[in-house]
Amino acid sequence: MVETEIFRALADPTRRAIFERLARREMSVSELKAGFDVSQPAISQHLAALRGVGLVAERREGKFAYYRVDPKGLAPLVNWIDRYRTFWPARIDKLKDVLKGMGK
Amino acid sequence: MTDDKARDDTIIVECTLDEPPEQVWRALTEPALLAAWLMPNDIRPEVGDHFVLQGDADTGGTIDCEVLAAEPHHLLRYSWRGGEGRLDTVVTFELSGTPSGGTHLRIVHDGFATEPVHGTVTMLAVAPRRPPTRTVMQAGLRLAA
């Protein structure tokens, strides 16, 4: 399921940091590398993982590639949270009925 | 009942119930009572106990839980993991008595974007949120808005 992959992709601290930086603005790999103590291939690997789950989009300009956050990428995760946002209030209504039925 | 929208990756639902905390605690921790409002289950409110909530399509199937904290009539916290490891979240129930003899119940469901729990129960219990994750989510959600 897509959510699992998103959770997994964001579980890595470096990847999370990359995602956070790209949420601010579009960057090239070398711009991204400037802020991290990891090699360029490692950055590229993290970017590939983020792109794989749709969190990051790539734009090519000649031989340069730029990366930015894809706003649609987090949607499946947001859907889960939204689902539980309505889930709990509905369950509380049921809980109230159960409590009434228990007597004192 | 309020729903705190300020923290985008955390769900907080609060309500006031007429019944006292002792009774609400029973509804949260006795399998038959819990089943009547949440899901069929085999809960035992003891830290470290593993139990299962038999979820339906609403919850994406079975939820695997582990009790992380259990203070009778006050606090119940357990992990909430969707089948096949889809979700790895934590639910906390906080109960406090009201002057009129009822219960203020606060449900916090969080961890929607944190690392898998594997053996970090204590850490989660002490610090359920990790600020960097929240920043990530908020950054992403701002863009998505």
C-alpha cells in the first residue's frame, strides 16, 4: 500500500531532512549536498527513493536536474489521518451509548 | 468535542462523559465493553501486553496493539499498527474526573509519520512526538493545501 512506502521513505532522518529542504524550494543535487555530510550518490539514492513514492518530483533542464516536493505526494498519508479524524468522534458517540447501558 | 487542527499529523479528540473515570476505564479495558464501541479485541491493560483489534474496512483491517502505558482510571496508551505494517501509530486515552462526577476523556492518536517502533517503546512513551517529523508534515501539508 502506498502509505507504507511513504512512512518508510520518511522514516530515514537524512531523507526526511532532504524532503524538508525541498519543501522550501526547488534545488539541484549539488545545492542539496551543500547542507549534508553525505556523498552525492547517497543524496541521489535518497532522491530516487523519495521520487519512487511520489514525494519528490524532478525537472530536467538540459543536463541539469532540479528537485522539488510534489504536493500530491503526501495525499495518501493525509487520507489516513482524515479517516481517523472522523473515526474517533464517531466511536466516542458509541462509547457514550455503551456507558449509558452499563448503569452505575 | 474538539479536534485540534494545529498539529497536522496528530489527532486529538476530547469529550466530557457523564460517567466517572472508573466506569470509563472499564469501557476502555474490558474486552466485551471495548468491543461494543470500538472493535472486537482481546485487550489486557498491562504494559507489554499484545492484543488485536479486529478492524474492518474502516480501519484497513486488523490492528495490532501493544500496551505502552496503563494507569488505572487515568491513562491508557497502546501502539496502533495497521495490518501488514501499514500504519505505525500510538493511541493515548487520558481520563480525568470532572467536578460533577463525570470524566473528561482526551484521545490522542499520533505517530502518523514517525519511524517504525521496533523496541523503542520506552522512548515513545516518554517522547511520543518527534519535532522534525511534524515539521516535515506541516511543510508538505502547506504545499498540498
